[in-house]
Amino acid sequence: MTIDVRDLLTLSTISGIGPGRLRALVSHFKDTRAIARANAKDLTAVDGIDRKIALTIVNFYRDSGEALAKRYVDQQLARLNKVDARVVTFWDREYPSHLKKIYDPPPFLFVRGEFDERDSASIAIVGTRNPSPYGVHTAEQFATELARLGLTIVSGLARGIDTIAHRATVKAAGRTIAVIGSGVDVIYPPENKPLAERIFDQGAVVSEFVMGAKPDAGNFPRRNRIISGMTLGTLIIETGVDGGAMITASTALDQSREVFAIPSAVSAKRKSGTNFLIKDGRALLTETIEDILTELAPRLKGVLKDRGTVPPEAPPDLTLFEKQIYDALQDEPVQIDVLAERAHMSTSDALVHLLSLEFKGAVRQMPGKMFLRR
């Protein structure tokens, strides 16, 4: 198999040559240059290439279409080099193994960062752009725990649950992959550029859209099939019944991947998509990471880190009393009176030390005087 990225980019500019036909052409000829030299009869031997498309390809190369496309290809490669990105093709060994198995895998991906063999054990976490405090906490908790167990967290770098999942994974020193709906040189939303920089070092930012592509609304449904396609399963955390995360759930199901959903409060009508998925039997009711690990156990053998050896994130330097409070906290919210009793101190003293812990970034306060570890 002889693949030239310039040839692939050139072929992608030909009218009527979409991802499916491009994959079929390369898989048939085994050499991207051979496609340019093929006659119409040879081309029609390829699945999905009729005589009209074959003549379009022949005429493109005969009428100097390749020369005209050179400027576009040069611009694409220049943009790649400028941001230290590269193209990973469907035929490369590092192309994500799960993504190869979906119905319509991209023939090539633009990548900033690195893929890793460990990414074969990956979970997508997606959800609303406007999460509740409960959604924020849940996304942080699940992403952190799954990352510490050695799973790669895949999401879309969007505002809300996506951003929280990526950020929590980075903080836990785990691997994360962001699949975006624009060129990899157009990070969106712009406030996530610093986060993307961290992701380059702990995973990759990936797109099937060409360099310079804007984050147009129509790109995101296509992006979602890659998010689900790269993973063993997709976890949905808070979404409306018509939210983008529901599209990801549908693509995961179409790809025969698992769908997990965190139930939302019955009063949270605007975020009831997860409840709909569970009630409809399309998603597994998920309350703890055990629900995910049990379902995926056969595919995670030999992958998960021993929980006993995964150290919790070290808190900052704490005073004796702060440590007393910190040790009494858990990853689930604890009400102040219960916490004070656990720490063997008065509620007023506990509140003083909790305020200090909040300043140090070790503790978070939730509504109702509930506290939990960060």
C-alpha cells in the first residue's frame, strides 16, 4: 500500500469523491498515484464508481485539474506545519482501531498531538453545554475516576460537559482526545485554547475537516459519529431530548457501541434526554463507574489499572485541622453537619477550615451547604 497525503488531499477536491469513494479507490488500487493514471474502465471496477464519476476523475487529471489543486494542497500542508499537525490516514497503523470499524470512517484525520495504543480502551463523555452543578460534579467525578483507571476520555471540546470531562482528565494526568467540528487550527470555543494546548500533550485534538474550516453548525453531527466511533461506549451526562449529545447516542447505537446515561432529576425537564434514553431502553442506567466497568469488562481485561495502586490527587499543604476536614470528605457531597461530626469538631469550626480549603482549591461547596473534594 503506497499512500501519499498530497494525492489524498487532491482526490478529495474532485467533485463526487466523498469519503466512501475515496476509501474505495485507495483500497482497490493500493497506490494513490495509480488512481491518477487509471482509465475509465479500470475506475468503474471500483465499488461505488460509475462511468460518470470515472470520467470526472479521468478528465480531472487529463485537464490539469491536479495542477490547479496543487495550490490548495500546498496551503493545507503549510497550515499543518504551522501548528505542528499531521494527517493520519485510514491505512496507517496509528489510525484509531475502533473508528476503522464504523460504517463511514474518515479516509484521513488531521491530528495535533499523538494517538496511543492505550486509546483502544476509551470512553466518550458528552452532554449539555449548560450543565447544572450536579452535572458538573458528575462529569468531573466520572472523567477523573475513569482516567485514573487508565481509560482514554474522548469528547468534543464544546462548552459544558465536554470541557469539564477534558479538564478533569488532564488534571488527573490521564489521556484525552478532543474531536472538533472545525479545522485543528481553528480551536472552538476560543476560550478552550489553553485547554487544547494541554490536550496536545496528553492526547490529541482531531478533526476530519480541512485546515482552516470554521465551526459551522452542520459539522457537529458528523463530528459526533467520530466521538462515538473511537470508543467502546458513550456516557451521556445531562442533555435535552433534542440536544447534540442525543445525536452522539444515536450514532453510538448505530455503531453497535454501548450507551450509558446518568439519570437526571425528574424536575429537570430541559435535561431529561438521559431519562428518555434509559426509559426507552437505549441506554444503561449508570449511577457509578462500576456500571460502566461491569458492562465493558470483557473488553477491558488487562487494561485497567489496579485501583489500589492509583493514588488520589495530593492536596496542597494543609494544617492539622484542614487535613482533619479533608480526610472526612469524600468524592460525593457531604452536608456540613455530617462532615463536622465526622471530623470531630463543631460546625462553626468546620466552616472556618472549609473556607480555607476552598481558597486552597482542595474543596468545593455545592448548594445546600454540601461539600466535596475537588
